[in-house]
Amino acid sequence: MESDNISDFYSMLLKAQEDAKREGENVDKLTDDHILQTLMDIFFAGTQTTVDTLYWAFALMSENPGIQKKVQAELDSVVGRDCVPTIEDRGTLPYTEATLYEVMRYSTIGPIAMPHSTMCDTKICDYIIPKGAAVVINIHSMHFDPQEWDDPDSFKPEHFLDEANTVRQHPPSFMPFGAGRRSCLGEAVAKADLFLIFSWFLQNYTFSKVPGKESESLINLIPKTVVGRLLTPYEIVISERRK
């Protein structure tokens, strides 16, 4: 593949694979399987998870109009109606940011973390976990633990605000991106994307339930199983906010 034909990330991977074969180095690290897995990671882990989170966010805004109005009021006050929200605005929009974190907690689109392996014999409470055992963390249980969260079954951005109404340090029981050296590599990008997309939508549109269906729960339509599930369609009304 010629350098002039490189137009996307896939082309770059193919070019790197050809260079490795020609130079006889790192050939085993750029097999077709590696390229396929890398592309799947980008489209699935890097795109679908953001789509799933926004899918939940708009349903939750429709279910909680009071919270939606508070987010919009903060955006109007800090950013205004004529400026597009930028990543620099994130630190000045605590309620908006806390609402997004609460969406991540409440939705828990990855309810079970990726498997890890113990590096040595480990004891947790009265349980012995031998070296090499597969360990899977139940993130959904952590996100809804009543010992860690006040009223965990309710959608409350206040879960992530301190007494000064600023975003508080994440509690240890909040792990939408995992933790440690094997945490999600795209955490910073995902948070930035979600903030920019969510804040722009809330700045310009209002989400509400379909007239006549106000008593129906949108949340009950969304299956809480495993990441990658087929999302169940729901109906909402999206109204443009007039300046």
C-alpha cells in the first residue's frame, strides 16, 4: 500500500503490517487477527458505549424534567445560547457534569468488568483466591450498593456533588471505566465526547415523553443485561429550545 493511499486508521494498520513484513520485524504483532481486533475495539468500545450512554441520558432527561431544566439553566447561565459548549467549559458546569456521571452510574452499560487474573494467592475477608484465578468485578452491584450511595435506585446528580455544589471526588464504588493499569484507555476521550454531545443537545433541545404516555416508564423499556445488547427503541419528543 502506497503512503499516498492512506486515508484512515484501517489503511494505516495495513501499511504498518506491510512494512513489518518487508522489514521482518514485529510481524507477529500485526497479524490479520490483531488488525481485526483493533478495529472491533475502536468501533465497539470506542463508539457503541458512547451511543449507549447517550441513549440512557435522553431517556433519563425525559423521565426527570426537573433535572433537565437545572442542566439547561446552568448551560444558559455559563455558556449562553449563542456559544457552542467546549471542553474548557466542563469545570464551570458542575451540575451538568454531575448529571453525566449519574447517567453512567445509573445506566451501568458495562455491568460486569473485563476478567482479570490474580498474580499471587490472595485473601479477601474469609475467601482465598488462588494465583491465576479469573476475577470478574460486579460493577452493577457496586453502582447500586446502598452502603455507598444514598438512595441508589433514584437518579440523583447530587450523588456526585459535595456541599459546595462542586463535583466531588469519585467514590471507590464508581467504576464505569474499570480501575488500575487495565482500566479503559479511552476514558478521557469518552468523558470529553459525552460532555460535548450531551451539553450541546441540552443547550438546544428539550426531551420529553410522548403526550398521553407520561405515566409509562422509559427506563423499564431498557434491558439491563450486558454491554453490546440490542437497545430497545423508545419514543420521546425532542423540541427545539427557542432563544
